[in-house]
Amino acid sequence: MRHSARSPEAGGNITTVSTMLKRLKNQARAIKQEAYAVYLALRDPRVPWYVKAFAALILAHTFSPIDLIPDFIPVLGQLDDLIITPLGLALAVRMIPAEVMAQARGRSAETPPKILGRAGMIIILAVWLLIALVVVRLWLLPAT
């Protein structure tokens, strides 16, 4: 039996979708807040250089307007965003000393996230350009 959009059964589905969307928005907000806390933690001198490098790459991927794998590629394009960002952030958080991360979370809760300004966007685009140049040099141009 089919239900119309006005039936109670259909209303239950709308509520479920609405609840799921609210939950997804809250999770996205939490990931953004955690990313901002990682960004703040990277400025602390107690964080080792290799952790800073790894976390910077994850943050660049997270906030970059250029996808590593474009979204128009079925499945892989979406998995790129759904896997690399949360798992990369989780790994970065585990690598950062707990005390530093706790302080960074406290600071991130006090101030609104503002990671990328004009300078940040220029840095990200410069990094992607550098990567593209290296790829072109290694794979497309013959070695001399």
C-alpha cells in the first residue's frame, strides 16, 4: 500500500530525515571545531615537526577548494572527503600531545573558527601548484 505525503506514516519518514540532517550538521560542526583546535595546536612549540607537517597536510586537504579526487568521480570522490578528513583529523589528534590538544580545544571553544583568510588560500593554492609541478616533472617530462 502506498502512502501519501500527508499520511502519518510518511510524516514519520520526514521526521527521521530531519533528525538525520540535524545530526549530520552537528557532526560537521564538530569536525570543523576539531579541525580548528588542531590548527591552534600546530602553533604550539611542544608539537613535533612531523606532527605539524602531517596535520598541516590534513588541514590543507580539509579546507582546500581543490579536491584530491574530484567529486564527479563516482564513489571515490565522495569517499575522499568522508574518509580522509575524519580519519586524518583523528590521527593528528592522537599524535598531538594530550595537554596541548586540551588547551587548543579550550581556545577553539572561546573563539570562532577562522582558519583561512586570503593568505591561507594563497598558501593552499601554492602548495597544490607545487604538487602539480612535481607531478608534471616526474611523470610527464622525460628525464635528461
